[in-house]
Amino acid sequence: MGFKPAHSRMSVNGIVPGAQHGDRTLRQIFDSPEFWKEFSQSSKAGRNIGLFQNRYLTEPQGFEDFANTTLRKAKKLVEKVLGASTADQYHRVVKDLDRLSDLLCRVIDISDFVRATHPDSRMQAAATRAYAMMFEYMNVLNTTTGLAKQLDTAIEQSSRMTTWGEQEQMVAEILKRDFAKSAIDLPRAERERFVTLSQEISEVGPDFVDYMAPQKEHLTFQSSRLKGMDPMLVRKLTQWGQVTLPSVGGPAIAALRTVQDEATRKEIFQASRTSSRANLERLRTLLTKRAELAKLSRFESYAQLTLKDKMAKTPESVNGFLQALSKDNHPVVEAEVADLIMAKMIETNTSHPTLQPWDREYYMSHILSSVRSRTRNPDFLSSYFSLGRVMQGLSRLFSRLYGVRFVPHETLPGETWNSDVRRLDVISETDGHVAVLYCDLFSRPGKSPNPAHFTLRCSRLIRSDEIQEAASSKDPIFKSAEEAANDGMAMSTPHPEGVMQLPTIALICDFATEPGSRKPSLLSFSEVSTLFHEMGHAIHSILGRTLFQEVSGTRCATDFAELPSVLMEHFAADPSVLSLFASHYETDQPLPYEMVAEKLALDKKFEGSDIENQIILSMADQVYHSPLPLDPSFDTTRVYHDLQRSHGSLPPDPAGTSWQGFFGHLYGYGGSYYSYLFDRVLAKRVWQKVFTSGQDGGAVDRGNGEKFKDHVLKWGGARDPWKCLSSVLKDERLEGGGESAMGLVGSWGIEGRKGGIGR
């Protein structure tokens, strides 16, 4: 399986000599429907190989077989760990527990993907049942005290004998923390209460997200009050002479940006920012139950519980970061507010107008429209970004930086969930075949529009004893013991101790095509940035090929996981990177970079205001996940409005509004919403310090890429992220993390302003 190039000498354009044919094919399979039709013929005939080449998954029933077979293996492994008594058996406990985790994730990760993505409802239903079966068993294991005790004994023995390497020690620490979070040390009655609370949180949380709604669903106006709004849109909303405007969504946003009458904008703004009382009650219930769960688990707050295994470690560190970032961002927002007041002064012909909350979108839109009218149409950029060229560019960039490239691979019958899906093998100059990437990038009816990266199978060493165990099963659906040990999915060339289970990744995007047209899918600059972002997650999964699945690729601290993906957005805007691929799909003329520079300047015009909003939401997330929700008088609305007044330069929301009822991320990111801001700052710092902000070809320099790979990417979650950052940035102040390091990161700011990032 392991294709290896004869040598690793790089050519001028960053492609290994002899690979140009694959490079051209890569562009054509995405840009030419005719070429793809011919290329994909092999997937239409022959025996069904199973989804992702997983031999169990040839039909819906296969999910049950896959789950039951995995469950048998898992239970056998649990018996082995519980029965460990000798030094050698304890030495293997972490390897066995990591394998146990991998067995569960093999079913859970693929099932979760299939139930959300597969077009066949029978496959979705079967995947949902398999997911539930394995998730229930995982919850049983998390409260199995015997496993936690055996892990403690193994850790104690290892500390005396120093027999584990860095990866194994990190996995042991993670597993120990996971047991602690599951209230493993509590008396039985309290453990049962913990399980009940966890179940209740898992029910009210999704309800909070799914049933978000405004208190007032619609507003009605005379059409004369909507002067300035697109007449075609107004006409669509008009019936019997009245305009009925949904209070949230696209039309409401369009009205706030264009309606000239301030009183009308005020009415729309207030309705769009006022959540239903029912959802505010769901939020209150969610926060109270989380606070109770944390208290039961002997934590001061839910934020403290959730931050224990993050880079921040404590709520105090998060707040220190946010305060420092707010201080850095404050002058920028002040300047943006001054611009908005000036625009209002000119339009209203008043000398000292007051900027109101419902003015922001309106005057921002005015200022941006005046700038945009002096520049070219930004849609013109898309002619230089055919999807095939962008994929070609990503492969060339990764070849330059990390010595890996994408090679198109024919799919076998049943391997993919849709005929549009392209399979790419990731080939390393030194290590041969290192990952499989399934790309489902084109729009189609019923498909989710949200871009996403899924790790369907993690990197991990499949050890020789596992292969021997698989050989004894003699399952006829597999051709070899190695294949049986990995369910038929991708493996690398042999390792001294077995074979490497290769990262198997799915990328989902929603890029438009013209049915029946030979014209390629052309991406906006925003879509190019999105694809680069998702590929940042993918390259982390690809290069973070650890021996333990628990720490492979993106399985790292949540507040570190977005660093590689946000960093890739900087590459998407770099002239030397764009020169690798951006050319007109018809004329092949290279992209004039000044067009991109104009677009970037426009996008950043009011970035400070957006950052301020994110800072306030992150602060609210911390207060909401403090002990305060246990107080019956706790008021989520008052908290949010107080934070706007005390930390914002923009006018706060008026009394009576309750936007926090629309803040869906409070469920998925409870206590860690700051992570994206945090990683934006880190990405900016790495871009400047490691890749020299792209100056003098720094964005395509192999030495810079190797530095980032060796200090960050290859570790996945197997090394303390503060240690990774300290070494890659050569900044000893970061080494131990803590409040001082978090505050330092906040002081760097997101923008490279004078006196900011250079400190």
C-alpha cells in the first residue's frame, strides 16, 4: 500500500519530479465533469467493497455487525485490563485502554458521519442505532471504577520505573482526567445523580439550540416605512398592502442595513434581538444543571471543570486573556465608532448625533458601499479560483512546506456515499502513503451547507499481537489478518511493531456548480478561505500520525485545535501561495494580487467591532458557566447587558432585548467559547514569527514548514501545547502556560498593529 517516490528532490514549482501527471489529474477531476466521468468508471462495477473500504459497511445491516463485533473485542479488552496483575500487564494498560478507545471511536466516528451525511435513510438509521449502542457502552466504561483503579496502579508503577515514552504518559494523563470528569470517585448515589444530570443536559442543550426563536416572529409595516430596502425583496414580503417581515433572518438583516427610517430600524433591531421566553428558560435550565454537575464533581464551576484539560486551565486565565485582548482592541473600535458617527452626522445633518444600536449595520453598510463602488466587483475574483486549481494549489503548498501531496485515487464500488465524492491519497516524500482524504465538495439537494472536517479513523499503531488475534478469527470478508485488524480500511507499509492505521478524513463543503455545464465550480475568495481553513484541520490529522489514537491529529486541547486551520486562512491571502495556482479558468492569466488586497482591506474595515462582540460573548460564556446560575436570582439578560456596557465601545442593546437566547454555541462550547479568538491570536503570531508574514517567500519555505510540523503538527495532542508554542515561537514566557502566558497572548492582539503583535 505504501507508494514511495524514488527521491525527494523538489522542482521549481514545488512538485516532486515525475508527479506532474498526478498534479494535472488533481485539477481535472474537480474541474472537468467529462474527465471525472471517465476517471470514476471503476467505481461503478464489481463487488461492493464497503463505505471507506470498511468491509462491514456494504449494507445497512453491516452497521449492526460492525458494532456487535467491535463490542465483543472491547469487552474482551476490558476483562484483560481488569485482570492485569503483573508488571508487564500493567505496563500494557495504557496501550490497551487506548485500543479500547479506538475500538469505540471506530464505530462512533463513522456512524456519526454517516447518520448526518449519507443520502440513504436506511444507512442513516442503521448508523444511528450503531452509534447509540456504542455510546451507551462508552458511558458504562466511564463509570467503571475498576478500570480507573487499574490505570492508577499502572501510572504509579510507571512513575517508579520510567518505562513509558512521552506519548504514552500524555495518554495516561488524558484517560485519568476523563475518568475524573465522569465522577468515578464519587459514592454510588452521587455517581447515579451525575449520570442523570448528564442525560438531562444532553436533552435540554440540543433543545436550546433547535428551538431558538424570537419572542415576536413577524413585524408588519406599511411599505413606505421600508424606503431604501430592495424593492424586489419588499414586494415578495407584501400582501394586501402590508409588508410582513420575519424578525430574524436574511430579510431582517437586509432591512437593518438599508432602511432609511430610524424608528423602523429600531423596531426591527429590538425584535431581532429578543429571544422567546421559552428558550431563555431552557438556557437557564442548562446553565443551572451544568453548575450543579460541576459542584457534584467537586469543581467550583462548570467552566473550571471544562477548562481543566484546556490550555487555559482556569476561568481566571481565560478572563485575563480576554481583558488583555479587549484592551488591545479598544482603540480600533473607538476609531470605527468615530467613522460611524461621522457617517450619521453627514446623513442626518446634525452636529453631535448619538450612535444607536440599530445604527451600526446601517452606517457600516453605507461606508462599505462607498468603498466598494470605487473598487472592482469582488465576484470577479472567482474566475481565478476554479475548485480544481485551488485543490492543486493546496497540494503544491503542502508539498513545498511539508513534503506531502494529494494523488487522485479511483474509488471502488460502495466506497463512497455519493458519486460526486473524490478520493485523494496523501503521499509523503519520505513515508509513502500517510492518509486518505474523501472530498465531498459540491452542492446538491438535501446536503448540509455547513463546511466541516471529519476524522473517520485516527492514526494509531496496530500492534503485532492485534494482527495475530485477527488472524485467529478467520473472518471470510477479509483477505489478510492485517486487513481484518483494521476492518479493511487504509494502512501504511509495515512498522517494526505492526502496521500504522492511517488517518481517514472526510471534507464537506457546499460549492455551487451549473448542472450540465462544462464550466468548473468557481469559488469566491471567502470560499477559498473556507477550504483552506478545513484543510488546516486535515493537515493536522495527516501529519499528527501518533502511535496512540487518543492523541492523534486534531485530538488535542480544544483551545489549540483551531490553530492550524485559522493559520491556513493567512496562507489563502498570501501572494506567493496564490501564485502557485490562482489563474483565470479560461485564459490561464495569473491573478493580479491587487484585486485580493482590495478585497482584504474591505473585509477588515470593521473587524475591530466584530472582535469586540466576540470578546463580550466569550466573557458572557464564562459568567454563565460560573457558580452564579445556582443563585435563584441569576439573570442571563442582565449579565449580557452589563458586559456590553462595561467592556464595549459600541452602543449596548436596549432594555427588553435578550440576544443570549440565540447564542447556540453556549451548548457545544460551554466554558470554552474564547477558543476561536485565542487561536486567531496564536495563528497571527505563528504567521508572523514562523512564516515571516509571507515576506520573501516565507509562506512557501520548506524550512519554515518543517519547523511548524516538527514543533506543532506532528505531535497532535501528544505534547503540552504550551511547550509546542514556546518551542516554535522561541518564547520561554509561554513554556508553563498559566495566567501570565494567557494574558501575554491577549496583549498580542489579533491585528498586527504597531505596539501590538511585536511585543
